[in-house]
Amino acid sequence: MKRIVILFFILPLMGMIAQAQTENTPRVVVIGIDGLIPDQLDEVFTPHIDALKKRGAWTHRAKAVVPTSSNQNWSSMFYGATPDKHKMFPEEYAQSPTCSGYDKAFPSLFKLVKEKYQEGDVAAFYEWRHFRKLFLKNDFDKRRNVPLLTRVNSKLAGRHIVKSDLPILTFVHLDKTDIKGHKHGYGSEKYQRAIYQCDQAVGDIVKALEKKGILDETYILVVSDHGGKDKGHGGDSPEERHIPWILAGPDVQENYLMTGEINIYDTAPTIAKLLGVKVPDCWEGKVLEEPFVQPGLMQYENKIKAVKKLLPVLDKPGNLAKANQLMYEIESLESEYKWKQKPLEQLREKISVKTREANLRNVKVGNMAPDISFPDPEGKVRSLSDLKGKVVLLQFWASWCGPCRKENPYLVSAYNKYKEKGFEIFSVSLDSQKSFERWKKAIEKDGLVWPNHVSDLNSWNSKPAREYGVESIPAIFLVDQQGKIVASMLRDVEIDAEVGKLLLK
């Protein structure tokens, strides 16, 4: 009786473990559209491919190997190496092996994935019958040739995905584009019609993944082996060599145009990495990183999104300061993601206009200057109120602020000219803990010899900056001998003139 109880306990547990493994296992579908000139995708209605581009990372400038033939490129794609290394056909490779530990055939992506996932399915559905000569039959759990029937092929592949317990790697080859290119010309009306039909086939695969309930966790790669020119291919022209490379799936950047170099033989190592398969040393391709969201990049993009959300409501209290804080954080990450900087320029312009307006509105000439009391770089507390009886230029700046640093010479000039006549400068830095050393170096480098330099090291969250309504820097106020604000938003040569005028009173 005890044995039966234990057995009934173990069987559900094993089922739960198997289900957890199935749910956590990555899946990849590669859709290869033969002879697809990538720029033709801009000329033809391809809603399903366009949707994948919107969901993922893509380029129209990946490169096929030369000569741009199907044998050379489909094999290079899945062998992760150039033809000189993988020899294209297993029987040719066996005569002079180039990969240690693999004497009979160069290790293909299909073989390595099948070895790792013995409970999963590695399948290929292809229209071009010569595909079977490029890889060993034993590298697949299922391999089927469906010649010249694009939608039948895609529906069969879709049915396999739905019925398979664990469709790990599925390759779907669509050949109609290349056939019509050879017969009627690459770019011809019938060629473009074939592209549309292949896009419909892509839709079949996506629907199957949706039906299976695994679309969101599946990587879908749309790629080609070569392009075409006139009615042929094989040469090194851009039309023949450029191919699309479109990847959608978990952790892939959305609607992202890749600019880095991608070779067709980078495909296998990248898929291997996604599936947790060790990349053999003899593969020549690299694992692509650009398509994927990096933690820093995700943080960078989220901050940009946050600023954009604030734009319509910048007039609400506190939002402008939040936007400026986010912009500061974005700019600290900016150098790592230079290709993302274009959208920032519009944001900067809109925010700078609003901050200028806010400063003019919030700081009223004639009011008493709120006291500021914070430590200097050496830890000594310095207070604005200690300077009562003198004309004081109150400066808000930071070591990382380019416009502030450019304005510092005007302050140095005014200080040297009027310091013996009852003039002082009180500088409040919006630096942070991270830029503390930079703040000290900037004081020395810019020759800011006056003693009153303070900061709470809270960057845009600076308490004195908030009290003075400072939402952009440099911000300069002039305080008279009684501690009253008599001028604000001074710039450059205005500083000397206003200080001189006030001291003469």
C-alpha cells in the first residue's frame, strides 16, 4: 500500500517538474526567405514582417558570404562559419575535418541543439530540396521537403509547433521569392507578389505560436540567404549580398534599427546563446549583443520615456525639477548609447524653454533671499546670511555643467575687480556624491578663489536650488547689502555691470 501511495505522489511531481522545464525552455523559429532583397520590404505590403520589426531589432544590411549562392549561405548560417571552414557538404568535410572532435561533419546548430535538448524537437520544413544535402538527417527530429508550396509549408510547420510538446528549434524555408526572381527578375511585379505570399506564411507561423500560447517567449528570426540582381545572384553587389536580419522575442529591443556589422554566420552563435548551447571554438561567427536590451540601456530608455510623460504637465509643481533630474541622469548614461541621442535634443530644447520661464516666474526681485547654510568641500559650514552687509552674487552651478564652466571667467573677473569694495560670491553646486572630487577640481581649475563654495551633494534634488526655484543652471542672483534679491538670471557681461551699479549706490 505504501508503495502505491509513493508512486502516486512521485508521478504528479515528475509531471510538475517536466511542465516547469517546458515552460522555462527557450524556443527559436527561424524563417528563411530565399533570395529576399531587404529593401524590397519597403516596397511591398508585408504586415506580418513589419509587426516583427516593430516588436524587435532589425537591419537590412546584414551580409551574406561570397559567392552569394544558396548552398554557401544556408550552410554558413547554421554552421556558424565560412565555407572554407565548414566545407558546405558533410561528405566533403569528412575528407579534411577542420573542427576538433568532429570528424564526419562540421557541427551544425541543429546537431548541437538536438544533443542538448533530447526531449525537445528540432525540425526543418523546406521548399528547396537541396537543403537536405547540407546537413545530416540525424541532426533533426523531423525534416520535411515541401517543394513549391509556400503556404502549405508554413501551415505544416505551424501544425508541428502546435502539436509538439517542446518545439525547441524550428526552421521554415520559403523559396517562392528566389524562384520568381530567377524567372521574372528580382524586383519584378511577380517577385514582389512572392514576397507578399511569404509574408502571409510568416503570419501562419505567428498564428501557430499564438495558438500554442508561446508567442511571447519565442524568438522569431526572419532572414535570407542572399539577394539578387536582374535574374541571378552570386556576385558581390549590394543587391546580391545584403540580406534582412529581423529578430523579435524576449529581451529584444523594440522597433530598433541595428547599425553594427552582422554576417550571416553570426546567426548560429547568436541562436546557440539564446538556447543555452555552448558555441564550438571552430565556429567563426560572433554572438550578437546589439539586438538585446542591456540593463543599462533599459534604464536609459525608461528615463527617456519618463521625461516624455512629464512634457505635457511640466507646469505642475515639481514636475520641471523631476524632468531636469531625469535629464541629468540620462546625460550621465548618454556616452554609452550615442546612437540613441537624437531624441534627446528635442527634449532638452523643450525643457530648457520651460525652465527659463519657471525661473523668471518663481524668483521675484524684491524678496529677501532665503538663507543657505551647507558645508564647503572641506566640511566647514558656510552661510549666505554671514555675508549680510555685502553685495553678494549667488551662483547655482555644477562641475558637469558646460555653460556654467564657460561663464565662470566672468565671475572671476568681477570678483577680482570688486572684492575689495564689499563684494562676495556665494557658489552653490548641484554636484553629487559621485562628482564630489570633480567639483573640487573644477573650483581649482577655473580659479574660483572665493571661499564660499557649498553643496548638499544632491544634484537636482538640491534643497537650496528648490528653494530658489532653480530648474536650470547656470542661475545667478544678485543680493544687496540688506539681503534682498535685486537682480536675477544675469549672464556674462551683465554681471560686472550690475555689480558695479549696486556698489555705487
